[in-house]
Amino acid sequence: MKLLTFDMTLNLCSIALKKDKKIDQIYQFSYKNNNKMIICMIQKILFKNSILIKEIDYIAFSKGPGSFTGIRIATSVAKGISIGLKIPLIGISTLKILAEQAKRKTLKKNFIILMYANKKNIYWGQYLFKNEKWILIKKELFISNKIALKKLKEIKKKWNIIQNVNFSFLNNYKKKKIFNISNPFAIDIIPLALQIIKNNKNLKKTIIPNYLNNKINN
């Protein structure tokens, strides 16, 4: 099986390829995401592994939340390849991808993901890995820093906190373990996509971007 994955939700363009049992990844930092970069990087990893784009069996990518421009470009490229070559498409939350990366790096299985949205707001996702799959607790949110701190203080069980920047509102918060993970990587999309493929769910020709603008103010 040949699976192509990519992510452009923050300031990193990341491409990964699973060819049978072999996994390869390339990435490049960019604060000005553009479609030329991602297309060139896809061509590069395919050429490196002697694969034609038409030989890809599945495409999976991060559908957001994150950079509006990055999400829009990644979605456009993914849909274009999927529709043009009739390749099944899988869209996965950026917060879930960060949870998978955190599990890979820390070997822990329960995370609260705090991802930067702007100076006053964050994206929130609470994920638990159980029975070989990720469970989202309630739903992902776009909330203020103030509300995020309030929610953290109200949680009684032990949860590991993942932050992609050093949030100042956590400076005096020492109740739970905090890990820094700056960017999602396409390589961490692979196990998430394989789980979906195994269950034969959410295989679509189109994906709706997850801009996550359901802000909670209180």
C-alpha cells in the first residue's frame, strides 16, 4: 500500500510517504506557505522513492485548525489530486496529529492540546488513546486563554498538556506536566490514516476544512 500524507497548518510544510513497510518524510520551514512549495515537495518525495502520483492508494492531510492560508492550500492540493486521480481522501484534525506526535515522543496516552490561535485565544483538544484508537473528549474548541486556564484548573484527573508555543498564562500553572511540541508532522498522520483505512471509514473525495471558529467566551 502507498499512502501520501502532508501538513501545512502552521509554519512547516511536511510530506510523508508510506510505501509498503517503508516510511519516508521531508519537511521545510516556511512562514509564507504556497501551493508551489507543497507540489514541489510532493514531487520530490515521490521521485526519491520511485513512485508515480497515480500509484498512490490513499491521501491523508491535516484539515486544520491552524493557518487559514496553509489549510486552504493543503485542502486544495489534496482535493485536486484526489478528484483528478480518484484517490480516496482522508482529513485529520491538527490537534489529533499533535496528540499522536506527543504519544510517540512521550509514550503517554492522554493529552490536552493547546495550540496558538492568536494572542488572546487558543485551539483546545482533549484526546485519550484507548483500545488502540484516539478518543476526543467532548469536542475541539476555539477559546480564550482565560477560559483555557479556567478549564485546566477544573480538570481533576491527570492529563498531560501539550503546547506549541510557550503560553504566558501557564507560567504559574504547575499542576500538570507540560510538554512543548511546536509543529505537527506528516509522519504522525500515517498511523491515524491507517486506522481509518482499516475501519474503512471517512474515505471521501472531498473534505471540509476545520477552521474551528466556534469561540467560547465564558
